[in-house]
Amino acid sequence: MIPHGVGALRLNLSWFRKQCKQVGVRRMKPNYMIIGAAKCATTTICNHLRQHPDVCLIACKEPHFFSRDEVYARGFDWYESLYDEAGDKKMRGEGSNTYTMKNLKF
């Protein structure tokens, strides 16, 4: 199960890196993820982050890649392609509140 709750962002990134390594992802595209429950200001946080010139938040804020089987089935190439727009921005990320609602199995 993915760790969740307040202060779990660092744990989630560590978990994400570990999962990517286990399934053979060559390069991790996001270096941050906004994970929170519905109606807990994740959209507000994303909107503020988007204003920073070094931050890329993908156009589809909630891709649900790790929480919906039909999206995960598109594969890591599809997921990585979401970050093509990031260019040379230092921070690349996404925010999906459904990551707190599903036991993820790898």
C-alpha cells in the first residue's frame, strides 16, 4: 500500500522511485507528486506551483496513472510522455488524489 497522509510526500516519492526501479523504468520523469484527499486544497497548491518559472505541473493535473488499471495499462512510455512539455524545468510533477484511495500492488 502506498503511504498516505499529511507529511507523506517524501515517503511517496521514495516509494515511487523504488517502484520505478523494480519495473525497469529508465528514468523517473516526475520529481514531486501532490497527493492528498479530495477537497483538501491540492488544486490550490497546484495553481500556486504553476506560477513558478522552474516548475512544470503536467497539463492533466490528475493522470491517475498508479490508481486506475485502465490508465496504468497505457504503460510507462505514455506516462513519461506527459512530461515532454517540461523542457528544462527543474521541478516536474503531478497531483492525483486517487493515489490515497487504492492499495497499489507491484
